[in-house]
Amino acid sequence: MEKLIWGEYQFTVVDFVPLGYEVWNVRGFVEGYLPLCRIAARQPFPGGRNIETDTLKAIKAEGAEEILAAAGYGFNTLQKMEQCLKRHKNPKPGTGAYLDCKKVRAAIPYARKLKWS
């Protein structure tokens, strides 16, 4: 199994996004790869987003920067990206929904090329 090291973290390189994983919203990740994480079952407080650092994965992806930009707005799975576009069919320029949709529209063609289980 190929491994990728980024700072203190070790990622197993995969060719599909495993069930239960999402794009980990981090800056400065290895170019051309998407970091994938799984949210821990137990959280220290309601609404927490601790991840399981011992199960990190990475996938080589065209458009990784665009997908990471969308993940930065909370759209870290293909399903969430598609829901955004359904919910905001014609957002007004200058609104948060407009910015969300702009990021998602740039990312979604690349996200659809990935295998999601």
C-alpha cells in the first residue's frame, strides 16, 4: 500500500473515496491529492468535528484545489455538493448562497470523476 506523509500525518493512498469518508478541509495539502478523513464516532462536545487521524486516506484527483475550495465551505462530499445546487437554483450575486454555488460549480465536475462508495 502506498503511503503519503504530510506533516505529522500519514495517509494511505486509495483509488476511491471509501464509505463514511469525506474531503478533509486542510490548506497546503500535497498538490494533486485530496485528503480524506472519517469523523470520529465520539465528539468532545455537541457539533464537534474530531477526525480519526489513524484512518486518513488520500486520493489522486484532477481538480483537487477546486474540490478543497468547496470543502472549505462545508461541501466535502459529492452528495453535499449536489444538494447545494438543488437548494440554490438561481442565487443572487453577492449572497452567501451565490458564493457557495460558485465554489461547488467549479468543483463538482471533478468530484463526479472520483469513485465514491
